Amino acid sequence: MSITSKKDYPLTSCFPYSLEQLQVSYCRLSRVDMRMLTLKKLRKLDLSNNHIKKLPATIGDLCCLAELVLHNNHLEAFSTALCQSTLQHSLQYLDLGQNKLRALPIQFCQLRELVHLKLDDNEMLCLPFKIGQLSKLRFLSAARNQLPYLPADFRRLSLENLDLFGNPFKHPNPLDHTIQLKFPLTLLEMASRAAVNYRIPYGPQLIPAHLCQDLEVSKTCSCEKACLNFYIQTTVSMNLHHVSHTVVLVDNMGGTEAPVLCYFCSLTCYSEFLDKCLQRGR
């Protein structure tokens, strides 16, 4: 069913319960009609070109939903509840382009069935921290946002097409770094690193919830070991062809490189990294 005019929008009658595809565009909707959320067979929901500001968590109850198109609305957030809903197992295509998003929650990367993700024309300041967990992602577009750099986990992606055109990427400089280390490391930092490095099971039933959250956003050093609250951070340049077969140029100069965050768990690891940079520069 396709409705592309406000005058055609049903005000009293219900949508057919057997619907598998529904498009409601150009109807000036300011919220998602709850009648849509009773369509349990729905596989594609297109609510593009409306005025929707917030998504109800109950969209996550559409257990068959594979495609969700929200292009050109007024969304400012994508809720954690949706990331932890049944969409984890069904959602393959998500279009959030042309909204007012500045960031996505850490839990966004639990949507591990995603193949196609569109984030163009938002106000994104960063991509999801653990974006590399989206192992099935093949098409990613985040053009014309406000990205200064890419997350370290970006290196783990394996894409077919990537578009990051029109972002204000900063020029990477390995010597320009942020040092957040403490000597000696705190007992909490050492225990947290060990929990991640040795894959020790944890959960809110074993340790405080805030510690679980810290472990979930642990950073990975160049030596492949974890660091959490104490590290050295810098940026390096990465050719985007390393993660994508096809790359849209990132600027009008024909570039295909972008800055990526790097973390180091110690001064030793950072020094070894700098030595390698110097050797490549010779």
C-alpha cells in the first residue's frame, strides 16, 4: 500500500492486517500512527518525507520488519530500545538520511543484520563506536555530515560501497595526540583490561552496571590488547579502499583517504607506532 498525499490518508479505517509493505510519504505526519504498529506481517515501512520527531519503541515489535525508511523527517535521536528490540534479528535496510541526528547510541551496533545503512545529510559528529560489529554491512553512506574522523573500529568493516563525501575531516597527524595515562595504572583499569583481554564473562548480575558499560566500550590498542579509561589517542590516515570495494571521493580533490582514530595502551606501544611511521617516511 502506498499513500503519498495527506488527503488519501485513512483517518477512520484501519490498515489491512495482512500488509507486508506500507509507504506513507508527504502526509505531514508528526508522529508514527499507532495503527501501523499492529501490522505484524510488515516487512517494509516507508515513512519518508514527513515531520516525525521521535520513533516509538513499539516499532521494535514489528518482528518481520526488514526495511525501515525514515528519510527527510525531523528525527534527533534513534532510541536504545529500538536497538535492543526484535529489529536485531530482522532489520537489513535502514534509511535515516536528511534528519537532525548528531550521534547514534552505542547499542546501535546490536542491529547486526544490517546490510544497507544511510545517514546522509544529518549533523553526525561521530559514527557508532563499535561499528565494526556490523559484520553484514555492505553499503554505508554518511555524506554531508560533520564527521571530523572515523572510529577506530571502522577498519573492521568489509563494504561494497562507501560514501563519506562532504565531511569536514581533520588532517591526521600521529604526533598530535591526547595522553590519558596514569602511572601506575589503577587496579580497576588493570582488572578491566584483563577481563576484556582474557574474555572473562561479566554482566550486571556479577559487577555494577556502570562497569559493564565501561567494558562494552573498551578500546583496542595496536598490540591488540584492550584499554579503557587510560590510553593515548591519535589519528592516522586510512585509504578507504581498505574497507570498501567502491569508494565515493571524500572531497572535490579526488581523495579517498580519511582520518581514523587510533588508541595505544602504553607509551611503549605508541613509541613503536611512531618508529614505524618514521621508517615509512624515509
